Amino acid sequence: HLISAKNLPKVIQEIIFEETNKIKSFYDTCEGRRSLQKTLRDKFGEPLFFRLLFWEPSLRTVCSFQDAIRALGGEYETTQHAGKFSSAAKGEKIIATTRILGKRCDGIIIRHDNKKEQNALKKSADTCEAYNLKTKIINAGDGANEHPTQMLLDMCTIWSLKKHEFLSGNLTYGFIGDIEHSRTIHSNLIALKDYGAKKIYLISEENNNLPDWLVNETKDLPIEKIAYLLEVAPELDIGYFTRYQSERKSQSKYDSAYYAEKFGATDEFIGITKESAFFLHPLPHGKEYREHLDLLDPRFIHHQQADNGFYVRMALIKLMFGRE
Ligand code: CP
């Protein structure tokens, strides 16, 4: 199962990144695509079957998983708004859902909101083990906790752009914005424990901090919390912007224009950053990014990053489920 970034040590990630590169080159040839199509087959030659259950909205994650499964010759069904359009709406718990679905599919890819049930992903994976179900669970984002497959595509993007400095732990990172609620930042910090870093700045408002469970987890990283982006902008090798997640706050004190001014890619920010820096964003973005930013400045690589999601998830699924 893939529940947390902790399930993906550096040695496994590097295998996935190498596989991603291989798939990228395969995918450009007719023969390569045909061969990938044979990946997800059972012992009878039938396609493997996946269920995607999404409690929260998604564009990139859901589509890239669907496209990856299709490209590998598998099949899938998707339930969007799973809290409303599955028996979860009638109070069914994740253990019961997993026991039913787990007998009839090879993988369940879940994005959960963790609202009515905490730790739903772990409960689902534990259920598979307890009842000896053949299915494997993949976390596609659980509330404000973690997003391990986004971590994979983020790390793969950095690995392909700055491999040597990345692997030698010699990069300065700035994680900018909603540190408290950004599950992608949480999973990325867990991954960076393995890779190391010269410095990691967490740049956000004073009262927007890492959740308690992550503070201890990341205590050995060279983390510094600061509130003023422009102060460290010239040092950053990798800047990682995030949207302010007002949907996770009962009352937001921010208006989005204020947030964009403080934690956005303003002209002033762009003007003082390193030429060699790269800027990532898991998307979707709010006002902290203007549209076409990537066309104005090629260091903003969020579209390249999002495209990597398809190939990385293909590599992950091939390695987790493929016949070879
Ligand atoms: N980055 C990400 O998880 O995007 P979606 O919410 O669109 O899947």
C-alpha cells in the first residue's frame, strides 16, 4: 500500500524515477505504447481493475491516474464526490467499503477528506491486510495530511532538473504559503529527510505552522520558519508555492489579494531570485500565481511538473501492479 511518503524511501523513489524516464521515452513510439498496454494483465490475460474513490475534488490527480491505468492496459471506475454518491452518505465506514470493494478489484485509489473518519487511508490498508484482500490502497490525498504521489512527481521534477545538487542534499528550498494545510508540502518534507537539504524555509504567517505530527517527524531537517518571502527569495534554489486553502478554515482572515501580495510570485519576488532557480506549484493556483506565468518566465515549471504526474503515476502503477 502507498499511504504515506514514509512508504517511499529514497532508494524506491529512484527506481520509480528511472522507470518514469524509461516510460517517457517508450511512450513516444508506437511499439513502446503497445508494449506498455500489456502491463496490467492478470494470469488469465484479463485487464487489472482499479477503483478511484474521491471524497474531495481533483483534476490533475484523478485524470493522471485514469490516463496512466488506461495507458498500461488496465481498467477503472471512478466515484467522484464519494461522500455523497457512495454508501458513505448513509454512514458506511471505510472498513466496510474496503471489505466489499477489495475482493473485486486490484487497486483502490482514494482521495479522502478525513472529515467524518480520521486516518481513513490507513484504516483501509489495514483492512486489506486483516482480511487478506488482494487489493492495494493508494493515497491520492487525505485531507490536510499527505499526498505521497504528488510528492513523487515533485521530487521527480527536481531530480530531473538538478539531479546532482538534489541527491547530494545541497539545495535551498522555500515552501511558501499554506504550510499548515498543504498535504503536498507535508509529504515533500518527509521525502527530504532522505535526500537532505542545505536549508528549508517555511514561509507563511506566524500562526500557520506544520501540524504537530510532522514537527517531530522533521526535527532533523534544517528548517527555519519565516514570515517575509522577499527576505530569503535570493537564496532559493527551489521555490514551492501553494494556494491558501480557505475551504479548510471555518473562518479565513485572508482575502486572496492580500495573500497573493505576501506569498505570491510578485514582480518584486521574480526580480530578486536566482537565474538558476526553479519554482513549483502543485496546482490549482489562486491569485498567488497569475495566468501564463510559465510563459513569461521559464523558471516557473508547474505545467512541466503537472505533466510529470502522468508518467510518474504510470511508473508507480507499473512497479506496484505490473506482471513483471
Ligand atoms: N495537485 C493536485 O493534487 O491537483 P488536483 O487537486 O487537481 O488533483
